[in-house]
Amino acid sequence: MVESGHWADTARRRFVEGEKATEDEEGDDGEDSDEDEGSDSEAAGTITLRDPLMNMLESLEKSGFSASKVFWGNPIWCNARMGETVTKLPDGTLVQIGGEHEDFYDPDFLVYNDVIVFAPTPDGKSCRTGAPNFEIYGYPEEVFPETDFHTATHVPSLNAILILGNASREVEEGEGLQAPLATPIYLLKVGTWGMEKVETAGDGPGIIWNHKAELKDGQDVLRVAGVDGEWEGDRTQRTVVIKEGETRTVGVEFEEAWELDLANMRWTKEASSWVTVPKKKRGGKGAPF
């Protein structure tokens, strides 16, 4: 058990219980330290998380289960995840966004809304394991909610990463809920790491996850399409309104696709290239088909 007042206990309570450290917990000398205290970024709603516990878990790559055995308590922050994205920037920086630890039935299950920026090594290599320099950014839930199984596409013209989709986005059913559902989209500004919610118009995919997204060559147009995974859980799915007030999760065929014009943030759905051809009858008189 970690004793009260220890830096690990302070960091644990900050992250798990949302409790801010008091002045007498900042360090032995009572002075503030950039290494021990999260600070507000110039970008609105962005918080740089520098708790020693979080940095240690990142460096040691502990799972939530092994970390909780050391630090005890509720589900704890860790970087052993699935459903996260890692986007490589032109300078070699790696940007990891969101993801989840374990499945919903596991006691250590958590879905994250953080961003981890891994600087390239001195010789210019990109790496997450053993990265010498990284920053962890957190956001209030109203700025950027818990997100997993999304896509994250670097858009050079916007100097931002466009985050699209979310398997953990919940929809409150009831009167007034109508189609189409808005697709979760956020812009992560490169450099400041500020997060902005994006409003769109048109015929979009709605709440989608396990999909793919890429910029069309030479255009500021994002193409979003389904993925035909080997397993049912790997295939693209989305939440749709089946009638007013009710939703359903449906599969997305891999030939289904939508395009988002980034100049006006308007969706259009691509016409399917697949054509249903009636089966011709074969055989002569008395043939069964």
C-alpha cells in the first residue's frame, strides 16, 4: 500500500478521483514543480499531465492490472491499449489518441480521452517504446470525450489531425431523436494540441467505428469507408436511427463510402459501384431453375 502523502498516492488520487494536490503534497520543499503538477496549455481546454505515476507507467508500459497491484485502488491509467490511433507527422513525431484498456466486463476497463505526443529520437527515428521525450495531454469530457476505434488523419492544410468516429459514443434514445446522427469529429491542432469539435452537414455515416479514412489525392476531401474484417468485431459498424427515438447498430459493407469536403465540412455519400444483376433462368421446359 502506498502511504498518504507519497507522490504515487497524490498522482493516483489526481487521476482516478480527480482530486487536486495540496501545496504540502507538491514536494518535500513545498515548491511547485513542472514535473509534479499538470498545467493548463495555452490552447483552451488542454491540460498537460505530468504526474510522475503516469510517466512511470508509460515508461514501464504496465497494464492496468499490474499497475493496480502496485498502486492499489480503482482502475488506473495505463498505456496498454487497443482501439487507439497512432499518427506519424512529417517530422517523425508520433501522436497517440484515445483507445481502451481491456473490455467492458473487465474490472480494469477504461476508455481514454488523452493524447500522447512522442518526440522523435535525436537521430530522427520515430518510436513509442523507450521514447526519450513525450507529453501526455488530457481534456475535459465536454471538450473531448472518451474515444476508441476511431481514425486520426493528418491534414496538412489545416495543420491538424482530424479524429473521426467513436465506438464508445453513447446515444440517448427518446423523443426527438431523428436521423441522421452526427458523426463525432474533432480537430487536434498540431503544436498547441488544442482540441476543437467539428460540426458537419449533409449525408454522413453517423456514429461509425472500425472504419478507414484517408485524404483523396491532391484534395482536401476525406474518404471514409467500411472495412471487411476477418472477425465480426473487426468489421465496420455504425449507429443509425431506425425510427424516431430508437437506434440500432448495423454493419457497414466494405464498398460503402462517404466523402467529407474539408472546405465546407459537408458530407456526401458515394454511389455504390456494386450492381445487383438478376439471375437468368437456365434450361428448357420443365427445368427447375
